Amino acid sequence: MKSAIHSQKLTRFLCLLISCLLLLSGCQAGGPSQGSPMGAETQVQETEISQTQVPESQPQETESESASALPTVLDVPDEIVPEHGDVNFEDMAYERPDLAAVDADFDAALQQIADAAGEEEVFAAYDALMDDISHISTMSTLASIHSDLDLSDSYYEEESTLLDNELTRLDNRMNEVTEAILSSSYADAFTERMGSDFVERYEFYSQLNSPEIEDLVAQENDLVSEYRQLLAKEYTTELNGEEVTMEDLDLSTSEGVEAYYDIYMQKNAECASVYLELVQLRTQIARTLGYDSYADYAYDSLGRDFTKEDAARFSEMVKEYIAPLYTELESQYYFQLMFAQSDSSLTMEDGIGYLREALGAEFPAAMTEALDYMLEHNLYVFDDGAQVMPAAYSTIIDEYAAPFLLINTATYTDPGTLFHEFGHYYNFYLMGEIQWNDSNNLDLAEVHSQGLELLMFHYYPEIYGSSADTMQISVIYNLLYSILAGCCEDEFQQRVFENPDMTVDEMNLLHGELYQEYFGYPVYYEWVDIHHHFETPFYYISYATSAASAFEIWELSQESRPAALAAYRSITQNTLNCGYLEPLANAGLSNPFTSDMVEQIAEALSARYLTDAQDEAA
């Protein structure tokens, strides 16, 4: 179970630079559309860095003026910290599970139920099956991590795919055993023992799997594996008689821009052909399970407590209020932001000390404990190797209840990515061991990460010195991008799965048109860099919903730091088997689908950071 996986990024500024070059040179890029050329797609949490100052924010109210308006600080109980394995990552050896023995355990459990064995015997067998699933999931996660650490090693990729397929199959066997118990004389005792929530989750999630789709899911996993290999492939083109890669290009020249287009069209052609097959397979999976829409199936699979229609309404508000703010912010701070990342001198390792200091100052003690656990057990990797997955993510290794954090430091260079990912890490730390039937909520998980990013602004003067204000602008700009991109990519997927017979050219044109609506310029080909489309369809809207909630926490901190910290603490204690909307309400935060929070966020950010708004207020 991965959360907040970040993909390789070429900044939006590169797109704008290419746009300007093409306008100046008169070059035309190939592709299915006219107008501005495409830019590069990104994952949304990466922290950009800028070194120039931003205008001062709005004058603050005095304590006496604002005290009466301060929100009430929540009464949040102490964190319950589960036990974690005392094992270093390097000692967590991968070994393929004995799958035949696991199947024998399932056969034996079904026979015990049929023979009406004693309750203790049946329930002990059920517990053993859950342990089997946990072990296979652990090995699958380890194989996936090792594959991500070296994409050139096909062994771990193949093992990960094998175990993913087995987990799909064994999930159906768990459903079979659970149904057998609930249809027997053990039903009442089982429900009392496991809890009614467990049974309700079984009844819901069992509808999302079936032996009828096992072969389809295996084909799906094979295609995802094929895509991952294409993602790691180095694409080349010829420039001035020499074979060049993306890293060789000088994008300040028209020749470099043309080479850029040629490389991305190659990559798009290969990756999108895989996506075409995935769309057909996923449509078939949904229909086999009785869904009219794959989007509805995906939203249910992700455990969402909102619908695709809710997401569409949210996206319209984002277009109305966030899109113009983003454009104005970019216009005002264009040059500072353009060169932000290249000006950074801090490393990911530098971020650990600053994070520890911040956690010890005002965050729950359990967060420092989680950081110490990560460091002491080597449950993290910062690596810039060419074969490392161009990503940053956190996950959990089930049997050890051990979170793991990976950051490709060639792709992500600034400590802001560490602050983001540690929000996920801490959430996993509070989960403890995950068992069959447990799930987490992506929308809430991203609030854990993005909320911590914004609350770390308090420490930016110490971390970044004179560049602190500009660093804040950079993070805010990226989170606004998160909201726009999350909505844009969700709308793209909605439209694709409404018409699953789209051609690649039609998909590229659609993506360009939607990008134009959200960002004011088209992006045609680079959507294939977003591995979520291939690996976790319809994940992307979580970046938008959560960023809006994170902004609300940060805006709260402008009135009352203690109230914002309490709201964040309340949110982070929601880990397994919870929705998105109820934890928001419990933390005193707004429902993004039914409130005017999007408009309020846009107004607050505009007043704080845009010169015209500041002048009007003055």
C-alpha cells in the first residue's frame, strides 16, 4: 500500500520557456493540436525553491483585536502508538512465500467449517489465514521496494508482480472462507469476535473482487510491469548528428526544443499504447463486477466517501477560483520561481535535523519517536542513482508494522519533500500492523503530508534564512498546482473511461484541451509520466482535495497556531478504516464539496501574496 508516490518532474517553467522559444523561433511542434506547445507533467508534492524575497503579507491584527475571533482549540486525546518490529531494513530478507502451503491452509479451514469443528479451532485457523496474507503482503512490499531501488533488476519486479496476483487470488479465498463462516452457526460469535465494522468492510470489499476477474487482474499487473520498464527506459533522438538523451538537451535553443518534443512523442507512443490496453482491461473488470462505470468502481476501491460527481463539482470551483489565482501568482513571481530549485544548497539530509527540532518543539512526542525509529532502523533511503525509481513515497511493511520512506534525490532535492513524506511516514507509524480487510484513505493521507509541509513554514526563517518568504511562495505555488493537476487528471481519466475506445491521438488532444482549461496552456504528451494513471487509477484527485484541506489548516494557523496544531493532530490520528469527510468535521475543518472553502482559500492567498490585492487592502 503506497501513498504519496511522486514521479519525475520537469517544471512548468520549462514548458513556458519552450513556449516562448517557439513563439520567438516560429518552430512548430508535431502533434494533434495547434497553439502553445506542451509542457512537462509532474507529481504534485515536490517543493520548489526560490531565493528572492516576496512582498510582505497583509498587516496582522494585534492580539487584542483578534483574540475574540480565535477558534477553540480542540481537545485531542493522546496518540495510541502500536508496537513496531525491532528489525533494520537490511535485515528484512525477501523470500518467496510457500504459496502451496497457504492454499493448503485455506482448504483445511474450509473443511473445518464444513465439519462444524469447535469455535476455537475455526477461529484460530482464520487468524492463521490472516497471518498468511500479512506475510505475503510483507514479501510483496519488500520485493516492490527492492525493485524500486534498482529498476534494472527484473527479479524483484517479477516477484512483486507474482505476489500481487496471488494477493488478488487469495483475497477471493478469504472472502470465500469469511462467507462460509457467516453462513454457518459460527456467524454470531465471529461477528462479536471480529466486530461489526470488520463484517461490514468484508461485505463492501467483497463486491470489488471475484474469481472471474483474477485473470484480468493478472493481465493488468503485467501491463503495469511493462509500463514501469518503459518509465525507466532512456529515450534518445538525434541532434546535430549525435544520439542524445533528455539530459543532453539545451532547451534554450530551438534545436533542443525540437529534440525534447521528439523524445516525448516516442515515450508517449510506447507508454500510451500500454494505457490503451489497461483502459480496455479495467473497463472489462468493472463490467464483470456489475459496474456501469470503471470510475465508480475505482472510487469504491479507493474507499472514497465522495463520488465522481462530487469531484466534478469541486473541479468546477477549482477552475473558477484557483486557476486565476495560480496564473496571477505565477505572473507576479515568475522569475523567482523559475530559478528556485537550481538555487537550493540544502540537502535531504539537512532536512532531518530541522525536522527533528520542529517536532520536538510543538508536535506530539510520537512524531519524534517515529523519526527516531526510522533513523535507527534504516527505514529510509535517499538515493540519486540512475536505476532508482524517480519517485518519493512512503509505505508500510506489514508484519513489522514498519513504515519505509524512499526519496530519489536526483528528482527531489529539497528538504520540503522530506517534510511532506514524513507526514505519511508518521501516519503509517500510528497504523501499526495491517491485516486483511484494513484500508487507509488516500484523501486523508495526503492531508497528513501536505498539512505538515505548510505547518513547517513556521521554521522556514531558521531553515532558509533570508529566502524563507520565497520558499513559502514556492511551496504554495506547488500546492496550488496540486489542486489544479489533481482535478485536471481526474477529469482526464473520467473522460477517457467514459469513452474507453479513444485512440492515443484523441487522448493526447483531450489532455491538451483540459490542461488549457486549468493552466492556460496545453500539455499533450507528458501525461504518460504520471504513473498513477497506470498503477492507481483515479488516485490523483486526492492531491487536490487534501491540498485544499491542508490550506485550511494553514489559514487557521494564521489566526491561532495552537488551534491549527490541534486540528492537524486530530487529523493524523485517523489511520485505518476511516473516511475523509468525518475526520475533517471532527477536526473542525470544512467539507470541500459542499462549502465555499475553495473560494475562501483563493481569497486569503490572494490577499496575502498578490500585490494588487495588498494595495487594495492598504
